[in-house]
Amino acid sequence: MLQNIGLPGLLLIAVVVLVLFGKGKVSSLMGEVGKGITAFKKGVSDGTAEIEKERAEAAKDVTPAETAAKDKV
């Protein structure tokens, strides 16, 4: 059903939404959507950075536990 919506259909939907909600409401809604997308991207990048940091910390400690214990004695 959605495959058959072309440019004229999308324009008609946009005009109906604009008439129903008004210019101010639609622009504020799109601003909120933009903020949400930005926050989502930031969260994904922060999560990726945190995972990479944990991997880097795990890679630093490559000394076996037995060798470390013998060196302390």
C-alpha cells in the first residue's frame, strides 16, 4: 500500500497535516524530532566509545596471574 504513494500523495499528506496542526506546531514537532535524533546519535557514539575503552583496558593487562604472583615474592 505504501509503495503506491508518489510525490503528489506525499504533498497532499503534507498539506493536510499543515492545515490540521498549523505551521507553528509542525515546526516545533520537527525540532523535537531533530533533537531526539541528535540525542540518539550521541548515545550510540558514547556507547561505542565506552565499549572501545573497556576493550582497551582489557587489552592492557596481558600479564598472566601466575607470573605476576612470582614477581611479587
